[in-house]
Amino acid sequence: MRSGSPNKILFVCLGNICRSPLAQGVFQHRLARVGFDSPAIELDSAGTAAYHIGKAPDPRARAVAKAAGFDVDEQRARQVSMGDFERFDEIYAMDRANHEALLGLAASGTQHKVRLLMSLVEPTSPWFGLDVPDPYYGGLDGFTEVVSMLDQAASAWIERCVQGAGHSGGLNE
């Protein structure tokens, strides 16, 4: 990675059992596919609410992850802490409500780290700037759509931060 590139990334949704653990898993999977499975990049996920602390990801999230070739079974839900704003270089909210909640929690001087995840994709993408929808109250199709969105965001991030830094490997390996 180039000097100054982010190496600690936090993904945040509401309860940390659907979208943000899937985001962490997708990013880990995509990084490994381009040959960058180094511990130099730390990925984590959290929720703005304390609903599911200590619980594994939703069974549907785990099933969709497995179908896509990665595993989120070992992840456990946790709530965002104040220390996260100092520890992480980038904090990606899955939607506008969580983005606003994060901005409200962030200390002065750390708010610039908080962004919407889908702001990573190209402006020509149909998902540019959209919220990653919460699939919790829906069926398996919603989880599948979320993984597709997250995969596009991961590809864009990798292109910008890893491959743009001269790391060999292609996204289509």
C-alpha cells in the first residue's frame, strides 16, 4: 500500500449482525483474492446500537457469505466505542441514519473519517451514494443484494488504495 493509505477500517450498521459483518467479510475476501491478505490492513465492524452485543451474524448473512465464498461465522457484534474514532483511519456507515449517529459520536477532529460506504463506488454506478439497505426484516434476496453492493464498494476501495499503490494482482483473478 502506498504511504499514508488507510490501514484500519471500520464498517458500521445498526446492530452489527447483517450489513457491517458482511462488509468486513467481503473486504477481507476481496483483498485475499488480489493477493493482499496481509495483516497490514485491519478490518472490523460495529453497530451504533447495543441490540446484539456478543452475538454472531444473522444466519442469513452467514449463509449468503458462505455462498459467496467467504466466512463471517467467527465475528461477534459489538457497539461502536469512542476509541474507534481514534483507532480507525476510515469509518464507513452503511446508511445515512448510522452516518449521522457516527458524526454525533465523533470527537472534533475525527468526523472526517466517517463516510457513507457507497460513496466509494464510481458516480456512474447505480448504487453510488445510496444507503446499503438493511436486509434484517426481509428474505435471503435482500442479503444477496447487500453482498453485491458491498462487493462493488470493496472493488472500488481496492482499486484506489491497493492496486493504485502499485500492488500486483487483479480483481478478476
